[in-house]
Amino acid sequence: MSKYSNEFKLKVVKYCIEEHHGFKATADYFRIPAKSTVQKWCRKYELHGEKGLLKNLKTSYSGEFNKM
């Protein structure tokens, strides 16, 4: 399980981007230890939208695909 929920990540990103707060100020406000975490979430959100914040799911491939 992820340390932070998807809803929490979205809340943090929106606080940072929409309300024009810096990464450090946002991290402090939400008690996130590193501003780089907020920065990473914001970049993913800007590139992929809400889907960018979702936990990466492992993809399974068929045996036929793996033989290629």
C-alpha cells in the first residue's frame, strides 16, 4: 500500500498549483518531509493529469509476448 492516498496527493497538488504555493511551503503545510515529493507529484500531474498520480500497477504480459 502507498504511503499517501491518491486523494491526498491530488489535494496537495491542487493546493500547490491552483493556489500558487511553492513546493517547500506546500510540503510544510501538509507535513511532507521532502519538497521533492511535492515537486514530483506536481510534474506528474502536469504531464498526465490525475492519472499521473495513481500508483503504478504492474503489467503482466502473455508468454507469447515475452518470447519476442
